[in-house]
Amino acid sequence: MHLAFLLNGERVDFPDAPPTRTTLDWLREDRGLTGTKEGCNEGDCGACTVLVTDPDGSLRPLNACILLLPQLQGRALRTIEGLAAPDGTLHPAQQAMIDHHGAQCGFCTPGITMALAAAHASADPDLDPDTALAGNLCRCTGYAPIARAARAIAHAPIPDWIAADARALADLSPHLALSLAEIPRGSGGSAPGATTPADAPARAFRPRDVDDLAAWHAAHPEATLVAGATDLGLHLTKGLRDLGRLAFISGTPGLCEIASTPEGLRIGAAVTIEDLRAAIAQAAPDFGELVRRIGATQVRAAGTIGGNIANGSPIGDGPPALIALGATLTLRRGAARRTIALEDFFLAYGRQDRAPGEFVEAVTIPPSPGTLHVHKVSKRFDQDISALCGAFMIATEAGRVTHARVAFGGMAGTPKRAPLTEAALIGAPWSEAGVAPALAALAQDYAPISDMRASAAYRLEAARGILLRAVAGDLVPPVLGALQGGAA
Amino acid sequence: MSVADPLPHDSARLHVTGAARYVDDIPLPANALHLAFGLSDVAHGVIEALDLSAVRASDGVVEVLAAGDLARPADVSPSAHDEPLLAEGRVHYAGQPVFVVAATSHRAARVAARRAALRVAPLPAILTVDEALAAGSRFEGGPVVWDKGDAEAAIAAADLVVEGTLELGGQEHFYLEGQAALALPGEGGEMHVIASTQHPTEVQHKVAHALGLPQAMVRVECRRMGGGFGGKESQGNALAVAVAVVAQATGRPCKMRYDRDDDFLITGKRHDFRIDYRAGFGRDGRIRGVAFRHLVRCGWSQDLSLPVADRAMLHADNAYRIPAMRIESHRLRTNTQSATAFRGFGGPQGVAGIERVMDHAAHALGLDPIELRRRNYYAEMPAPRPDRTPYGQEVRDFILGGLTEKLLDGADYAARRAEIAAWNAGQRVLRRGIGFAPVKFGISFTLSHLNQAGALVHVYTDGSVHLNHGGTEMGQGLFQKVAQVAAAEFGVPVSAVRITATDTAKVPNTSATAASSGSDLNGMAVQAACAEIRARMAGHLASLHQITPDAVVFAGGAVQAGGARYSFAEAATLAWQGRVSLSATGFYRTPDIAWDRARGEGRPFYYFAHGAALTEVVVDRLTGEYRILRADILHDAGASLNPALDIGQIEGGYVQGVGWLTTEELVWDNAGRLRTHAPSTYKIPAFGDRPAVFNVALHQGANPAATIHRSKAVGEPPLMLGISALMALSDAVAAFGGGRVYPALDAPATPERVLAAVERMRG
């Protein structure tokens, strides 16, 4: 196989690309492009933000530190060195960052400038800078001047050189067509600095479509599937692990579609969190706002709903809401498919109902029987991992609960339903007094642990608070509402 | 006139194009090595066995050194010579470097460093201040105690006594650029170190000592840091010494940068404090006396803990005239990372203590907290009879009275206070709160001899100016401010001044860029150097034109002498042709300071910088979550050298202070292992955490002290403005109660702590 993509407008060819080399290390160590910075090496600070244009012309900001080279196949990568025009004219984001004193130490600046440019390229004048920049930490400025820079460029035209990547991809696409061959074992020794275990031989595979993947994975059940690498990337950058045989599945036809089916909304496992957000924001506003708080723009643009589910984390933010929505999971192994309730997928901490060679193909959300309330509690509002996250699907008739599905993350070793709480809710008045028995039942459904994010006692107390907030939701504004409407 | 212009940061264009080079961006010679430390995961114990064979066998490894392999003992302490580069026999905290690996790539070194077989026989670990107190584990033998008057008697005689405890967590610096250093061995044993450090001279000293070289053979350079905040005052020593030692041993260039998790695990953070207080107030709201006990968790080595704890004591009065005061400061040794300098250097903890006392007293007296504070302010400048601080310094430049008035007017405080009360009355789940914090911060190193600086300036015959001084650039804009000073001296545009990297080979024997002193000290040194060259040029032109030197005018990029008008370049060329030296050093030492640390008396500070902030928050009683709705800040930067850069320091300092007191929580487990060691678990403020409405302004006015162009230091003081957010949260929490119980909100005020405080309101 050979990997090919555009780097700042120039074609790059890899006869034998090291499949677990991160884009950040490759840029800095092999290409000498040191403008892209390493701040955390785990996708949490945004200092390494780069722009990636897909063959369909869409542009995303991504964290280069956990972006593996094969994920760039057939795409266009643009770094801070390529953000200004070829004649040196600064991109409006760059100029605004200077004009508004948006850089102090300057280390987060390339990433922030790229994130600003990505938001700017979306050409959405209403794009909320709080969302666009939630994934970029700055320790110097307090963000105020960056917010001023963001406002200043809201209506500036998109420079034509930014759109050039999409045009170039269209021209080049026959040459950059997704290769179906495997990256040969034994590759990776030729790049400078590529002598360490992470770059050592690993078989990498890119499926033609979902059936191709299913057949390959059945034949290689020990292999790891790489979608957005937002979690898996840390096994490389922090765990320093050898990941063995890999399949790169982002963009795989049959895994990336969102479709209406008789059973409900079927979401392919490789649909990114960002695309999911767009798809459900209107139908389930609470869920949409929650999804906005999963990771940050760069993480949502890479991470997938399948990955969010399949990694089995007790604190993944997708599962509680999806369980409350009654979602089902389609698992695929070879030609065989089976469908299970999402909550049944999570067996215990670190263990899921997934056979070797089997993978998550899709998640299906049935028509909603009521209203979904979702609340996430974390130390920091944006881009934090939940201390707990609760979801309530509630239908009422004449003020009494007729349908209740409740699930929490962060309250057990897995995302978990709350059967006793649900039982206490059904038939009860949907009011602060009416849910009192349900509040008590939460302590029977869950025995949370204490860790660095929260104590067990707080988790239980806040879980009750979340249920009360779901009840009171129509009566009082949530905190954010006060932020927007209540301030003097 | 370049001074006072709101010019952008000198590297702004380089920053936004990715062209600004940090240590890790410097192209390396082909045979360079990359280093990583192997760390202890035990908090305290005896090293029983260290088998490094698997490390040596790991791919790409060239050298592996433990303490016993070093040619000579290497120490990295900035103070007490108590920090071996690599653990010697014992480990003192989880995260302590035990050995160093050099390999052909950064990743290879990291992989190898995890392959050691290290067996440590655990010893009892002292992790908390309570354990340290019980074990008598401390620095300086016993507590440092300062008394002014008889505090206990004053408190006993007061109408009202408030007492309590304030817990203040530590804080990780989270400079975006992690620690990094590069050593390039030169001929004849010379060593050139390029490091991300606030203190090149100290790095030079530590490297010279570790290599057994005279200081003259070690050159340390720093063009810029990607953030410092005090975290690169002493905490970079270990990397710089390590790269130099391995470079000497192998003859190859060596680079080391910490992975972010290692950076968290190895390096020191802000000291966490427990402050016990007892204070007596009159019914008039005037404080009669206060007694503080500071329990300072210093970690395993002394580092800078003594002056940090001193500065906390020196700021325990903050803005208030306190007739009687007692402070006991316990500097406790624990088996944790060695707490170190962090913006404010103990001052924020000291200020937070007295601000808590004021807030508590206002609650108890039913007085407006701002009104109570104002009644206790020091006498306003110009005071006929200036007050004295508890440590005996006259407060001659106090301006918080007028500044507070102006802030409250601009922020519409009275009306908002009433509106919030009315709004709260209509809410079931939410309460808004408003909080105020003033700051009076003493400017000067408390170790008086550090208050000196040097500069080196060259003028070339084309009129360009080469500028160098001992200060380091970490984002604060020091280089640009000082360039503005130089440009003003020569009457040339700032673009004619070439800023160059801090370099121990150009300006020797410098102090750390710390204590907010960067532009005060280096600005004056540069001014002196420029004035010297200008005087020589003026003298020469004066003699050519038969006029007096003071009739030669440097302005607008030109030099007027008699009837002639020269470009600055022509004037420089004339001087050169006249065999006049166009190179000069400059030197400055802060006048009028004298401090007796043992007695806790004297004038440690040349002057005070001031500021005040008003913050409004909303709190949700169901989960304890909250948001900052608005902040209004008025800050005193004297006659600002660069208002844009100063505003940047204020906005950034405030948000950093808010982070310290709200979301930034360091959590150690029972074995003393830090559990929050990456941004995934340690939460500095993110973009959406800045106040939704954020009004920041300078309180312009000349510094009565003769500082550089009458400006004031601005690096650290604004951090303490973040205390207003803690006060606002306390106010909102109090609004859930009936006024009987004081919230006593500890920091960091995470949603969990806020919820616990809300629940106390019901009790």
C-alpha cells in the first residue's frame, strides 16, 4: 500500500507508512514543521490543532497528536505553516490574533489560530466561539482577547487559498483513491526517528466497505479497529503500547450513514460525534447539548459513536442518553448480525458483550415515547469527563409518569440503567414531591465509587439533583439559561 | 514616543504563523540524544534494587545513568542543596526521578524508561499537613512567628469574634509548553544549554556545578518560554542538568522534554495551605486583631518554600490596617512533589486568608462585605500620617479607596446588589452572588540582594539597536516593554530595536524573572545602558557642533545637533568615526529597601501595586454547578509601559486565579500518588469559563516610586483578583441560607464543595 495525502497543498507519498505514527510526531520530527505544538499528547489541549479537508470538501479541525497517519489517506492536511497565503498574506484569524493581542506566550497560539480558522471556514456567522474553541486551552490570556479576535473575523470572507484544498482533492482524487491493499508488514523503518516500538511492524488494513471489514475482522479477530483514535491514540501516546494488527475504518461505506428505518434512526458506528450532533440536535435538544459537551470540536470531529460505545467506558457520555432513548446495538461478525439492547452490551467494568471478530455496526434509536432529559456534571463545564451523567426518558399523562427509562454514567462500572428508580417513577406524579421515592431508589440502583473526579456521596447527591432538575426543567432555567438571560 | 503605546507582543507575528521557536523546535544535530527519567511510584522508601538491564536493552538506548553512575553528585535545588538529580538510596515522593535514559528518539527514551525493575521498600509516607505536624516533619525547626501587638488580647476585647479554617488547594502551572532543555557540548568541555527557564543564571550555576566546570564555561540561553508562571523558576533545573551531564558523558547533544504526565508527576506546584483564623471586630466593622496559623505543605525538598511562606505572611494584611496581628507559619515537609514558585509566590494564599476573615466578619455583622473592607482600608495616598503594615513598612502609596469607588460606580454595584437580591427571592433552584476582592501587592524580591539587573546594548552603524538584558520572556511581553524603553531613549521606532535571547554570556549574574520584577528591574538597566550610549553620542555630536551635550536631541528617529539633523544611523556612524564606543552595559539596583527576615521587620517592598475586582456568579443548588456571569476589574499598573500587554496580564491573571480557586483540583491517593496528572483530569479554565461579561480597565496614574517611566509591575497582582470569584460563590451559597450559617467555602470550590456548602446552609 501506499499512503498519499496533501500537506499544505503539496502531495505527500508514503511507500511504506508507519501506521501508528502520529501526525504530530511526523510533522515535527520528520518534516521539521514545528509550528504544530505538543501540549498534552492526549487530545485535551488543542495546541496541535490542524485542519483536515475530506474528499467531499468538508473541513475539520483535528488534534494531530492522536491522529494517525493512515487517517489522512486521501485527505488534505493543513498546518499553521500553511495557513497564510503563499505570498505571506495572513489569514484573517492570524491577523485578528495579532490585532487583539490574542497571543502571550504563543505556545497554544498555532492551535487556537487553526481552530479559529476552522470555525471561520464553516462560514456559519452564528458559530459560537465557546463551542469552536472549547478544545483549546490557553494558560496566559484568560481567553478574552481570543474571543475578541473570533468576533472580529465572524464576517470576514474565507480566503480562497483555504478552499484550494477541496479543489485540489477533487482534481487528485483518482490518484488518491482509497487503497485497498494492506500496509505491508515490516514498513516504517525508513522514516527518521521511526525506530521505536510504536512504529514497528504492524499490519494495517483499510476496508473497502463494511462487508469487507466484516470478512477481514472475522479472519483477524485479534485485530483492533481504529476509527477516530481519540481514545485509542492514548494507548500509543501514553500507554506506549504496540497495537498489533489494525483496521482503519473511518469513512468506511456502510458504517458512516445515518438513515431513517422502520425501527428508528439508524446511525452507523463510524458516524462522528459531530455528525451525530447535527443529526439529533433538533429531535432531542438535551441530547444535542450533551453531545456538544463530549470532548471538544476536534475530538467530536474524529471520534465516532461506535467508538464511544464500544470502548465500554463507564463515563462515556453517549451511552446513558442512548440507553434512555431505548437504543439498540447492531453487532456484526462475518455475515452474521445480532441486535441487542444497548444496556445489555455493557457486562461489567472493562467487559462488553462482543465476541472476537465482532464489531459494532450501528446503533438504532427508536421513535421517542416521551421527552429526554440529559444532564452531565463535571468539574469544568466544557471538555471535561463526566463525574456523572444522567438521562431520563419520561412520558407523562395527566401529570403522572407513564414511561420511564433512566440511565447513568459514572455511577457504576458501566453505563447502567436504574430499574428501581424507573419503577418508583412509573405511576408517580412528575413533580418534585412525586419523584421523592425515585430519589431514594437511586441509592439502591447505584453504589458509585470515589475517585479524582468526585466522591461517591457527591455522585449520589448530584444524581438526585439531576433528577430534580429534569422535573423542574420546565419551571426554572438551568444554569446555562441564567447565564444567557439572567445576568445584569 | 514608544513608551505607553499599546503595541502587540514582539513575537506576535511569529506566534500566529508557527514560526516562533521554543526549545523543542530547534533543529538538532544528527547525533542528538533524547532523554527521559525513570520515576519512583512509591512516595517514600528505600531503593532495594534497581535493575536497568531491560532499559539498556530497549531499542535505541545509548546511555542509562542512575545516581551511582554520575561522575560527581548533581544537585538541582535552588536553595538548600537537598535535591539530588537522581534519587540516592531513598525516594521521597512518587514521581521522583531515579534514573535517566538517553536514546535515539524521544519515544524510545520514554519506552525504555518504563522497563526498569525498581524495588522500593516502603517507609511511612507523610502526605498531609496533619501527618507532618504530628510527626514534626518541617523545615526551619519550628514555626516562624511574627507578632504585632497583642493579637489575643485585642481579639478577646473585641465585640465580635469570627474563627474558622480555610483550605486552599495547590495549583499546577500547566504552562502549555512543558519543561524542556537542550545541551550542545562544545570544544574543550564547554557546555551550551538552551532551556525553557525563568532563571538562566541558576541553570548555569547548577550545570557548572554538576559538570565540575567554572561558570564561565557554561552558557545558558533562553529566547522564550511557552508559559512559566513560576513553574520554570527552579523546576527546569533537573532537565538542564540532566542533558548537560549526559552530553558531557557521551559527547553528544542531548535534549529532554517532559511528557505532560511526567511534568505533572515530577515538578512542584503552588503550595496548598490550611489557614486557621481567629479575628476580633468592633461593632463598627473595624478589625481589632487577627491571629493566623498557616499550615504550608512544602513537599519533600526545601526549594523556594521559605520565601513563599514568608510572602504569604507579608500579605496576610492585604489592604487592611490591622492593629494587632499574630501569624504562625508552619513550613511542613511531606512526601509529595516539592511545592514551588507560582505566580504570587505565597501572596495569594496570604491574601485569601484575610479576605476570608473579612467576608466572614461581614456575614456575622450583617454588613455589606465591601463596606466592611473599605472601613478597614489603609489610609489613602497622600496620607499625612501613613499607616504601617504589621511588618513595619509605611504604606505611602495606597490608592484602593479611590480605585474601589471608581470600580463600584462603573460596575453599578449598589443597583446590582439590590437587583440580585430581588431575583434570588424569586428562584427555587438558583442563586446569584456577587463578590469583591481588592489586592495590594508588595513589589520587590524579599531577598533584597536579588533586586538587581543588568543589560547589554549595542548600537550599530546602520542605526539598528541590539538589545539584551537578564529578564526572560514567558509570554508576559517583557521583551516588548523593554524594547519600548530602549526605543524611547534613542528616539527611534521600536522596529529599530532587535530583541535578543536571554543569554548568560551577554548579561551575567542575573536574578530570576520573577516577583513581577521583570520590567521594573530590566527596564531600568536597559535605560541606563541606552542613556550611557546616548550620552556618548551626544557628547561627540556636541563637540562637532560646539554645543553642549544636552542640546543634542534624539527624537523621531533623528538626532538634532546645532542646526544639523542626522538620521540615527548617521549619528551612530559619526560617533563610530569619532572612535566612540557604541556598546554599553547597564545596571540597576532597587533603592530604599531593607528587610530583616529573622525579625520580620523592615521595608521589603519598594512600592505596592493595587487592583480590585467584582465578580458575579450563579449557583445551582441541585448539583453545586455554577457559572461566572460577569467580572469587572480596575487595576493599577502605574503609568503603563504598554496598556495592551498590561490588560492581557490582568485578564489572564484573573482567570488563572479563578481556576486556582474553582476547577483546578489536585488529587493524591492514599499512597501519595498524584491522580490528576494530565488535562483530562486536571481542569484549568477553558474558553467558556471566562466571565460572560468581562470588563477590565487600567487605573492610570504615575507610580510615586521612581520606577521605569513610573510604571508598576503587573505580573502577579491580578491573580489575586480571582479571589473575588470565591467570594461571589460564597455570597451565592449564603443566599440559600437564612443568614445564620456562614458558608465557609473551601478552595478549589468545585461543584462538589459548593454543593456541600449549600447543604450546610440548610443545617
